Amino acid sequence: MTHTITGTMDGRGLRVAVVVARFNEFVTRPLLDGALDTLRMHGVDDDAVTICWVPGAFEIPLVARRLADTGRHDAIVCLGAVIRGATPHFDYVSANMAAGIARAGYEAGTPVIFGVLTTNTLEEAIDRSGAKAGNKGRDAAAAAIEVASLLRQITAD
């Protein structure tokens, strides 16, 4: 018989950290607001949320990994916005940041959720931070709840 385990959207009792880049704050602030609203909506207590501001997206993986290593959080949500410009800077920042976020979660065994926008234009970033294309901060927070819930169930089995 097949045994299926699925995460739930019940955030009660979860402890979540959010690492958010200050660079492009006009985009990252709405991402953070959306993430916090989603966490609250699904039962995560405000006192169980830690917010860490970092200078830019490149610094997100280090802080996410350090938070994961403490064992005090059930999930880490990473929020930022890297917008393509005229130089290869976008490619270096986005590739290394994405790899670092993934590595932080894999190595620490804690869900480290990628909620960083990597867009070609400012308009795309604005659209994804609460305008036409929804709010990717909300999506990242929902993923954090679901994956943390799933891991709890796996551990309990």
C-alpha cells in the first residue's frame, strides 16, 4: 500500500525567519509584507517570526545558513530583488545567490525558501511584488509553511 505524506497550511507552532534584502526595498518591502500577512493568515504567531535585513541579495545565503544552523527556526524565507542591468553583475549575483540559498537548505536540513525575484525589468519586479503577477513573498511564505509541515510529519513517522 502506498503511503502519502503531504504538508499542510497549518502554521501554528512554527518558527520562521525571514531574510530580506534592503537593496531595491521599494520591491522587497511589499514582498516582506505579503510574506508576513501569509504567515499570520496561516497561524504563525508574530512572536515566532524573526526578520533579518541584509544589504543586498548576495548576503542572503550566509544569513539564511547561519539562521538555519541555530536550529531555532522551522523554515527560512529569503526575499530580495535582483533586476537585470546593462552589465553582467546580474548574472553573478543571481547565480551565486540562488546556489547559496539552495545549499543553505540542503546542508542545514531546514527549508530555506527562495523568494528572490530575478527579473529583466523593474516593471516585472513590481508586478511580482504585489501588482499584476501576485506577490511572490506570499508564495514563499506559503511554501515555507507547507514544507516545514511536511518535514515535521516525516520526522514524526
